[in-house]
Amino acid sequence: MTTHPHRHPHPNWPHRSLDTTAHRPTPFRQFVLKIHSRCNLDCTYCYLYQGPDQGWRDRPARTAESTMRRAAARIAEHVRAHRLDHIRIELHGGEPLLAGPGPVLDYARAVREAVPADCRVTATVQTNGTRLTAAVLERLAAAGVRVGLSLDGGLGAHNARRVDHAGRPAWPAARSAALRLAAHPETYAGILCTIDLAADPREVYRSLLELRPPGVDFLLPHANWADPPPGTRPLLPGRHRPRPTPYGDWLATVFDAWWDEGRLRTRVRLFQEIAALLLGAPSGAEAVGLSPMAAAVVETDGAIEQVDSLRSAYEGASETGLDVFRHSFDRALRHPGVAARQLGERALADECRDCPVGKVCGGGNYVHRYAPRSGFLHPSVYCADLERLIRHVAHRLNQTVHEST
């Protein structure tokens, strides 16, 4: 396994100041399994390849069969230890289909054969769509592997940042992939869409509907207190009002378009999560709410890591020092970075605990709370945007209740 010396030390919280000895962890139920560590696209905003952590350069391009088998055995060990009846595996890259569907199918099969028969495995491959030919989709569908697409909208203009290494647009191939998936709804997992403030929110939403996804997940661009969101000024940690809310405004506009349709044509995860939280249900996403994070990553060299998005904070932020050849997933549950994401309200900054929407926001995405040296014990850099959106959703829900009585 490749080792990566930390050129940037871990910050104070949680790595130095969080005591995990009394932590009662939640077992992992989601395993992000890296198939390929390279990508055929060169998206201008990619936090992985354009970000501060370039550790991917030192990893094997492809996951070896022996690593797949060992990771599958470790997953099965975890399933048995915690008597899990359902897990999810997310087959990722880079671009996981760079070597064709074979490695994706091999990894999914290895996990399914390793876990107990009474444990259901939901397998999804997340792709940019450029390698999703009709033949590839047919093989994935036949094996029961769902397919998620990464797009920035349903028009070529929305995807101008998604280009290959020669600067050629990825959109024509991605659009063909989306249309193929629309014809296979049982295999279509949905679309991940990173927000671009320059794009009209209603146009983005309407254009995505034309691709007939069963669900859309709108993602805030990864940012933090040292690296502010695109289109905003440098910020200081904390709740300093008033702040502009360009991302909250963008999302509120999409929410209205989604909510006012009369019948919901697709799921929008962020909106459904916020509405459920406002109504008292637990969260199921890392973007909002206080439910424990229960996901682990296995890299192409077998390293057990935290979620990739941490790499947008600093070099080595996702590393645990563990790997599937020498360590169980239970060892990873004791890592302070993992434990911190399972503590709920106890892991929030004082400002978040005192905030009237804090339990719904949940501090926002953990990654977006980072500030150099002090670490992750801050509100989200999108704090004002999240409050704007949550209050807007609450207002619309309240309005709907009054109109129906």
C-alpha cells in the first residue's frame, strides 16, 4: 500500500482534541470502492484533480483483483460483526468505466459473494457518462448495478466546465448516456449536479427534467473558510450577519420550481431532506441534519479513507493510516475524523448549537466547516445560504398547510 507523508499536519479539531475512547460508533453501511484513480475529463472545478491533495498521483491507476477480494472480505467481516442486513457499495473513480465495465462488475460480484446471504447489497456506479455505451449499460443492468450520472445541467452550456484533457466538451457523450439511462429506469440512479451560480437555476432544473432522472442531488461546490465558494468574497469563520446568500437564493428558486409543479416529477434529495427534518424526521444525507455519517472509502491501493470531499480542505485530510490488508473497518470507526461525523450536535460549533435552524442544518456539510489550524469546529462556510434555504422551505411548507386547511 502506498503511504503518503502529511505535508500539512491534521488540525486541532478533531484530530488532537477529540477523545474517542468513549465513542459508541455507528457501523459503516456505505462503502465507496475506487475502481480507477484516473479520469478522462479535466473539469475546471474538480476538487480531486484540481485541489490541494494530489495523492491520487501516487496510487495505482486500477484496483488489483487481490485488493478487491481483500476489501470484499473486510466488508463481509464488518457485516457479520454488526449483523447488517443491507449495505450500499458505490463504485467510483476517477472515472470507474475507464477500463470498461469488467472491473466494476468484478468488484460488485466479489462483495456480493463475500457477505452473508441475508445481507442485501445495493451497487451503484457513479460515472461522467462518456464511456456508458449501450453495450456497457446492458452489462451493468444485467448485473443489477445501478448507474448515477454527474452533470451540471441538461444543456451543453451548463456543462462547459466538463471537458476532456484536450479541452473537448464531454456533453455530447454524456447526453447520449442520459438518454440511454432514461430508457432503463430500473437502472437509472439519478444525477449529481454541482451548482454554478452563472447558470439560471430554473433553466438548469427544467433541462435536467428533460433527461428524466428519478432523482437529482444538487451539490454545493466544495469550499471552506480558507477557500471560499466560487463567486463570493473571502470570509472569516463565524456567523457574521448580514451575508449575501447567492447559493441559498439559487436553491430557493429551484425549490419553488420543484414544489410548484403540483406533482413531483423527480426527487430532489436536498429539498426532501430539509422538509423531512423540519417535520421531525431524521436526516439521511451528509449535507444537512445530524444523523451519523456511516461511509468509508477503499482506495485503489486498499487504503481505508474518509470521504473524498475532505481532500478539498488540505493535503492528507482524508487519510486514516489504515488499509484492508492489515486493518478492519472497526478500526476506522475509532479514527477521530470518522468519530467526529457521528457525534451529532456534540460536534457542532457553539454558534450552530445556538442557531434556531441548527438541528435542521446540522452545521452543513462537515467538509465546508474547515478553517486552517483550528479544523472543523466551525459553522459551514455556506451558513447564511443554508439558513436562507431552510427558512424558505419552512415558509413554503407552512404556506401549503394553511392553504389546505
